Amino acid sequence: MGQQARSQAGTVLVAGGGIGGLAAALCLARAGFAVEVYEAAREVRALGVGINLLPHSVRVLRDLGLQGELAASGIETAELVYVNKFGQRIWQEPRGLAAGYAVPQYSIHRGELQMILFRSALARLPAGRFHPGCALVDFTQDAEGVTAVFEDRERGGARVEARGACLVAADGIHSTARRKFYSDEGPPRFSGRMLWRAITEMPALLDGRTMVWAGHERQKFVCYPISEPVRAQGRSLVNWIAELRVAETGSTPPRSDWNREVDKSVFREPFAGWDFGWLSVPALIDGAQAVYEFPMADRDPVPRWTHGRVTLLGDAAHPMYPVGSNGASQAILDAEELAAQFAAKPVEAALEAYDEARRPATAAIVLANRQGGPDRVLQIAEERAPQGFARIEDVIPRAELEAIAQSYKRTAGFDREAVNKKSAGQA
């Protein structure tokens, strides 16, 4: 699409200034499109805990010129290790450059990633194109475009209208746009498992670049370092997630309870004996200043994201369990695909093509994550050797472990050959 066609395409309205929304804005702006971003929060701050960026998403951020900032802030992940509840190794594999990928994998503080994207958006979008404190509440569309209505929290909740060629709803798992299209969907689907997340500084965790998954499907602990500046001092700033099954079935906790700070006594006791020598789970828990509780939830895949000139992106489109380190990465891939389709097609055709390309791919990941994704090796070891093992090969053949790992990489789109081919600019 030439420059004249780009100018005629009109403004793309993006609802949501999180990772997906900002990535979409940057990819669209890089392709030459006018973008307006509306973010519900009144101030963009470095909030949250840790996050992972798989190589296929890092390639997108590299192409946006952001890899230097990622490397300065986050950890270039080198290894992934799965262990049972006794700390015995089930599976380990190299990651990122250490695994032969052309681009790294990073573990980084979610707030740091958010600020990297935000600073870049402010620098690259024309002044006044980012609107804080504006939450999407409604929209209408016609043959020429979309009129979006926002609640302006900077002005006491006044309603503000914005007109654009289309609306990209990147407004999260509680998306207003998705609720309008699927009014009977109800709240997110609760897994029966609760997550407690925090950050603890400690002496270096293994080599300072390793991710650890421990336990089984009813009780799990995940941890990985997220700060390169802290690693350079010989220590690790470790993001961790404690997970327990609290119900077989049940209602999704109310939205007001998500991300609330809780006392460690709520979940600490089941992990009291998880000291593996090389890793003390109780010490990590005790060392955290604050712990936040999240229900582990997703939503069923839907038959369409795109409805005329409105589409969904990121968690609004495909909220998934935090299995396989995939949520943020998939939102970034959404952004890249959206911009690529806009560069090649008129607005409505581009939105349809984006839907057709990304919706089936992410639906497969949502369903794979419900089955445990690559974490299935933990449950297999627990079922076959609940008292531990002398040799993992006596419990799970290496070929079976390799097949599980590789199958998930293909499903999630980050098998090495595919990533390296695309990184080299090959179709």
C-alpha cells in the first residue's frame, strides 16, 4: 500500500495502552499509519511482576528497534528446567541464543517492558496521540468508520468520542468490545487454580539465566530472574509464581479480587518443605515484600474477532493460562500481523485477514495450555513416580520428553527453524 493509500486509510483507534495495544500502535506507525491510543489508566507506570518474551516476539521488538533496551533491562534466558516436588530434574533444555535461535529469549519485569513500549510510542507517535485515563465504554460503526466512546477519567468520567477508520480493542481479558460482541459469555473461565505472584532478590539463582518449573498440576512453583542490572551485581531479582488448586470447579472470583495483595500465610504452608538445596522455595516466599493473588483463568475461543471495522487483539482476543510463557508474546505477534495486513489490503479486508491468520493459531494455544502445554511433563512424572526417581529415563523416555517440548513449540509458533527463517526475512 502506497503512502497515498495509507493517508486515505484513516486513523486506527487502539483501545488499551498495555503491551498488546502499544505493540500494535508501534507496528502500525512503523508501517506509516495514523494511530490514536486510548488507555484506561490515568498514568502509565511500571507495575506488575515478571514476564517472558519468546524469540518469535523478540524478533518483532528487534525490528521495532527495541532489543537494546530489552537487553539492558531483562535477562537473556539461557535454560529452562523442570523438576518434581523433590527438586529432581525431569527435563532441561537451552533457550534463546543458547538453543540456536537467531534472536534471544528474555525474562523481564512487566512494568519495564511496558515502559519501554510506552517511551517508544511517545517518541514515534505525533504529539497528543496517546490519551491516558480514557476507558472504552461503547462504539458504533458504519460503512465509513467507527465512533468509539470513552470515559474520560481525567475529567470526572465525561464521555469523549473519537472517530477513526477502525477500532482495535486491546482492552484485556475483561474487554468491553468483546462483551459487546459476545454479551452472553459471562466472566472469565476459572481453572480452579489460584496464583500468587511476587518478586524477591536473592543470591544468584543457578547461572542467573535459568527458568525453573517445579511440582505438578495441583501444586506448582515457577521462578526466573528478570533483571540484568541485578545479575551484573552477582545476584538475582527473581519473579516467582506459587500455584495451588483450590477448587475442582467453582465460580470465577469477582474482578475486584484480582491482583489483590494477600498475606503469605494464605498459601505458604504447602510449600514449607520445598527446599531443594540449590533452591529454597520458602526463602523466596519469605523474601518478598508484597504478594499478589490472581485466579488462573482464560476464555473459550470465539468464532470471530473481527466484526466489520472492529477487531480484538491480545488478551481481549485470546486470554490464556500462563503456561508456556506465551501471553505477551502472542499479543506482540498479533500486532505484527495486523500491521502487515493493513499494509497490503483495505481496512475491512485487512481486519478479516488478520482474524483468519491469528485466531486459529491462538485458539490452538489456548486449548493446549488447558492440557498443561509443555508443563505436562511435571504431571506425568508425578503420576508415574510420586515418590521420586533415581533416573528420569526410567520414568519418562527422553524421546517422550522431547516430543512434548517440540510439539508445544510448533503449536505456539516458536520452533527454531520457523523463527530463524522469519528472522532472516524469509517467507
